[in-house]
Amino acid sequence: PAWVGQSDKKYSDLIRKKAEAVTRRGKRGDGKYSVKEAIEAIHQAFHRCNGFDPYDGSKLDPELLGTYSNERSKERGAAYKREMAMLPTVDHVTAEPVPDFEIVSWQTNDAKGDMPPEEFIAYCRRVVQVADQQGSDRR
């Protein structure tokens, strides 16, 4: 996809690595799909994505793809998470172990956890409702 801005080889390597990781995790959750099926589903998700997080509309930063470092994350903690917030990530649409993915920011993926879209959106609405009720007193 044009918004990703990577060579075909880098993109293929990226989605293969992601597919292997989600398939491995999926098998722990009783997933029965293959790496090949995951590659196709992730590829379709990247093509459906227009470079913006589908939940909050934030522009994803494709230059962050392939740059995440567990070592730096451990060293820097929350500061590193903020730096990587717009990293495009592969997320299961629902918590079901099936190859149905969407591309979201790392920030959204972290907040959404295993919630299906409607549950996550309902949760976000409750958060906003409470914040509105509390006004600027929240700290």
C-alpha cells in the first residue's frame, strides 16, 4: 500500500514477521489458521487502512514500522510508549483466534486490549462521559 512507503521486499518481510507472531499467539488461544492465511489477512488489513487509526482518526507513522525495540522499551518505559504511540500495529478485530485483522496505532491497540470494537467504543464513551461530568477537576 502506498501509505506504508516501503519497498515490496521490506513490506513482505514485515507482514511475514507479523503473521508468524500473530499465528503463534493465536495457537495459544486455540487459533487454527496458518501463517499463509495470516499473511493474506494482514495484507488485506494494510490495504483497507488509509494510514489513519480507525478509532481515533490519528495519522499512523509508517516510518516507525520495524523500529520497535524491546530493549529500548525496557530502558525508557512510558516515555518510549509515547514515542511509539502512532506505530501501525496489527490488531485482531475481535478477541477470537481467527485471521481477521485491522491496522491501528500502538496506542489504540494497547488501550483496546482484547475488547471487540463495540465494547471498546462503549468503554471510550463511558470514559468521556465521566470526564465531562468531572470537568477540569481530574488530575
